[in-house]
Amino acid sequence: MDVQGATGIALGWPVVPSSTSAHLQDQQLAVDQFQQKLLPAFVKVPVCTDGTILMSKKEDVFIPDDLLLKDLFDKLPNRSLFIWYPSSSLPSMSRAKLNNIHGSIGVQAISKAVGKNDSLTLENDSPTKAARCKVINVGMIKLVLAFLADPALDISAEERHKIVSCLLDVMVLETSEPITVGYNVKLSSGDVLDVKGTRKLRWGRESSKLYMQKSKRAPGYKEKLEFATKFADEISQGLLFEKAEHIPLLAEVVKICSFMDFYGTAVEHILKSKNLQLFPEDEEFLNTASLGRSRNPAVTFSGVALAHADTWSEVQVLKKHSFSGAILTLQIANSFSKQKQNLHSLKFSGITISTFHASDACHFEAQMPIVVYSLRKLI
């Protein structure tokens, strides 16, 4: 028995004589040549307009692989740009198979064919500066660092710290109006179809500016999820524009944690579930990053005293320090709001105690002097 035959038996493969193998190769070559001649013959594909099935040039029809774009282009009157799908009662003709068939004859996916214009114009809107910690905080930086530290990505510590540093320099600007984004597709006739969409934020990586639409009311679950999704996409695309294959994975974990306000235990759970961790060099970078936190009971930075207490015992230790004349602000997550009466019982000499929702904490950064305590992990 020759080596090829022995290998075939060992792996459980059928042993095909070399002459038969050559015959199959000839058949495959013939099929490929037939497809190359046949595919150009498909010049039109079916679309559905107002309940009527029509044939349209394949250059003017697209595979709807992005439902947000599909919704925008579907609003154009008297026109359908997307392939027609027959009744779902035909299991042999699934949408996945139809997408593959249309793709093989030259129909483009809408996400690949669309042009995008997201240049920011603020003609009737003057953005106002907001506190960076409203969106860029310790939990977020920790999450991104741990993702970049995944050995599978093979990103050096120096490079991942450089990637994350662009977030630390971001200036957050709030606008009263939503940010407009334009999309367009070019047809075979040369005509261009334009549609407009809106989004709640845009990150200008080159300018280090993050524009956000100011919320007029407390967001519900839908609004929070919408913001988390857009925020995750914007941040991931900006950070990994040179490593596009990893963008979807980073966007997914950022979206989940953003929806939960990058709450400490939530971030820890996501990291463990994704088998991600911070290495010592990343911990050191995180501790020295300009994020308004310190391991010391209090640190003075630009005239503002900042401190974090992550456990109740740390709060007791802080009582030994004197912050005469300062304002002590207790930052409380939603789950701890019922503990406000306990927090008010704390007595710090010369310090005024106030409580408020965590999302409002950033607004106090401009006051001087202030001591800010984060009680996200208490009780």
C-alpha cells in the first residue's frame, strides 16, 4: 500500500484512484468555466414594488445586509432597491441561500455599495462643553485595555496604551440637535440616490472631539440601548480602524457595558466571561491615567480634590482626614439610592454632604474645591 492509500484509510477517507481524481478535477473545471460564461447572462433580478414583482438591473439592486440602511432607502417613494425574497414557506430557498446566489451573479450588499457623508455641520447649533467622565470613565478604559491585551490580538503594551490614550484626550461637546449623516448609492444610469439619517453622537478622532446630542429627559431602555450601540460602534471604529477585523468584537463588549454605565462588577463579569484580563503594565497605565481617580484618600489636581472610596471601610478611613471648607459629594449608582439616609449620617468636619445620581456627578467638577467620592461598590 502506498503512503497516500495508508493515509486515506487512517483518516477514514475513501481512497480514490488517481485516475478518478483527475477526472473529478476535469469535471470541476468544466463547471467553473460554465459558471463564468453563465453568470454574466444574468443582467436583471426581481424586486418587489408596491406588491408587484418587477425585474430590475442587478447594478441597481442590493442585498439588504444592513437593516438600518434598508429602512432609510425603503422610504424613497416609488422605488425598491432590494432583492425580492419569495415566501418563507419554501425552506429550500432560504434568505441565506438567496443572498449567496445574488452575490455570485454580481449583486452588491448595501453596506458595501453605500457612500457615507458624516461631515459635521453646526449651522444653527453651538455645542457646549461637557464633562468627559459622562462617557469616558475608568470602567470603559479598563474594558478596552483588557480587550486589546488579549494575546490573540498580539498588540504590544506600548501600542495598546497609545490606542487608549486618544480617549483620554477627548473633549466632549453636547449639541441640542441630532447629528445628521448622509448616505448615497449610485445607479447604473449615473443617478445618485441620497438619504439622510440621524445619530446621537460622532467622534472626530483627528480633532479629539466627541459630539453628543444632549438628552432632554431621562433615557428609557430603548434610548439607553440605542446610545450604547452607537457609542460602541463609534468608539470601536475609531480605536481599531487599522485592525478592522476586531471591531465587531470590541463593539459588542463596549455596548453591553455602556448599557450598564460601565458599572464595576458588570465590567469584571464581562471580562471574565470573555477570558480577558489586565496585565500588570496595563494596571500601572490605568492607575496613572488622567481619569480623576487616585488610590490616595485625596489628591489635589488643578485645585479640585478628588477621591474614591470603593468599600465602606475606605469611607471610614477617609473620616480621619480633614477637608475643611470643601464640599463632599457622594456619587451613588441607582442601586444604592435607597441608602441615601445612611450616607447622610456620615459626619465630616467642615464638609457638606450631598447626594445625587451618578450621571450628574461630573457636573460638579468645575466647582472648587470639591471632594468626589465614588460609592459604586458600597453595601
